[in-house]
Amino acid sequence: MLLAATEMVRLNRLSEDEKAKAFEKAGSIIRSGGLVAFPTETVYGLGANAMDADAAARIYAAKKRQPDNPLIAHIADREMLSVLAADVPPAAEILMDTWWPGPLTLIFRKLPQVPRGTTGGLDTVAVRMPDHPDAARLIRAAGVPIAAPSANLSGRPSPTTADDTMVDMEGRIDMILDGGSCEIGIESTIVDVTEEIPMILRPGYITYEMLQDLLGEVRIDKPLDPAHQKDFRPKAPGQKYTHYAPKAPMFLVKGDRSAVVNEIRRLTELAESEGKRAGILCTDETRESFDRGVVLCLGSRSNLGSVAHNLFHLLREFDEAGVDLIYSEAFPDNELGRAVMNRMIKAAGYKEIIV
């Protein structure tokens, strides 16, 4: 059911007293079962009371999200973890000491009071402590853990600005807190600490290599083809369903850099000959090679942090430009590139062109 309007609160335009009132109102909305979108260092989250099954259901409805896709509970301090997690293994303590607050989500065995509506019906709960002052302030104002998936319609690119959030959520939620552009731009790394050996369920800014250096032994969950996931129950967001997709079909072009450039140029010319408008997602290193189509630059291949930061917003820019299809360069599938490619291959619906 759509709401009459979604309130946009531009925090940088408010005095300190006005900010205090805005957070007090947002916290009250969360406590009463409403929905508030807010910034984190990764992407904008769509928040509701994690301890309220009805509020969690409103998240699924607003996002048009499948109810077996778990939500992440966001906390402001370690004390809040005590109402969510049944036990905290030693590996989790090490990870929290190192990267909380930060872009790391941990999977714990849940306490009975955590509703299954928040956990996608599972006996585990995903928990994160975001490293963003506005997120922490909202959680403290609400006084409860906040369940918050990305604040987009299910399957669409995650929003990294308040305005991108409004595009998908206008009339679907009560309020959006505008805290500026998200620093990282892709969702958190998710690690299951209920296993004897911690397992990465979703790659992110905190990489496999970083986790391995800290813990010694870490496993990576095998990727699962959505075409064969009918009976699969995901333990973490993003494991089962198509994600991050722009409106136009997207293709990842893989191979030697010069061959990739030549193939994207050829495909763009072919598209134009058929009356189609092509979008090209390139890097600083190849930008000058493209003189046709709608060309957007992710950043430098030598700085994958910039690529991660820009990815989702540029996919939404292609929507605004009204392109008919998108061709993108691919990246190495290691370190931060693993997280970037995880999002890009899902955005492309697993469509690859090998040259």
C-alpha cells in the first residue's frame, strides 16, 4: 500500500536543534513500526525495527522483496548484539575488534526473541555495526536494532544517494534521511561465523585476502546459479535472487584490454545500426577509446575503490539516459575486484562476452 508522501530530510541544511528533532522523529517512526531510509558508509539502508515482525514485513512489501531473503540488523554498539546473538564465537570477537564499526556483517545463531520475519525464516541473524554517524544516531534514537536492506526496489541497483533512494521509495516509506553520498558504494562483506571455519557469503570492501590475513583460514561460499536455486534458502542477502540490475540489458565483456575495447566499439556500432542507443561502462584507462554511445567512467583500474564507489550510481544514470543496452569492461576477480565483479555479474544477469 502506497503512502501519501515520503518525507525527505536534508540533514546538511538543518541546525543542530533541527537535526535533533529530525532524528527524534525518525526514531519514533522506527519504534512505531514505520520505515526510514538512512545513509551508511556502504549504501543507503531501508530501516525498520528488527525486533518487530510486522515492521520487517513492511520492508519486504516496500522493496517487493521475497520473504526468504534475510535482512541485516544494524546496531550502534556491542551491547545491542546481546539482544540478537545467542553466542559470539572467538572468530567473531576478532572480526568485531578489527572491523566494527565498519562494512562487515556477521552471521550469528539468533536468540528466540529475534523474529523469523527479520531472518528470512532462519535460525541465524545477520548483524552489522555501520561506520556512519547518521546511521549510529538513528539507531540510538530508535533504541532498537534496525533491520535494513539496501533502500531500493528488489533487483535494482542499490542507492548510494538520498535522491536515488527517492526514485525507488517515494510513496513507499515514511522518511528518507539525506546524509550525502555513501563513501564505499557497495554493500558490506558478509561472513558466517556459525561455521567452524568462517565462511564469506558475500564479498565486499573487506576482502577475502584481508580476512585470511587476520584469521588464517577462511572459506568462500560457492556461487550458486539462480536458475538452480528453487529450493535454496539463502543465509545472507544477495545469495539467491537477481540484484543490482539497470533497466537495460547489460553485458560484461572479458578479455585482453585492447580486445575488450575493440569488441565494445564493434557492438556499439552494431547497436546504432539497428537504431539502438548503447551505454558503455569504461575506466579512466580506456575512456578516450570510445567516441560513440553514452559513455560513463567508473574510475581507474588502479583504484578499485573508486570503481566500487561509482558503480551503482552510474547504472542508475544509464536508466536516466534511456539506453537500450549496456556494455561494460570486466575486472580481476580478486581482492576488491571480487566484490565489484560479484555486483557486476548479477547486474548483467550473468551475461558475459569473452573475447
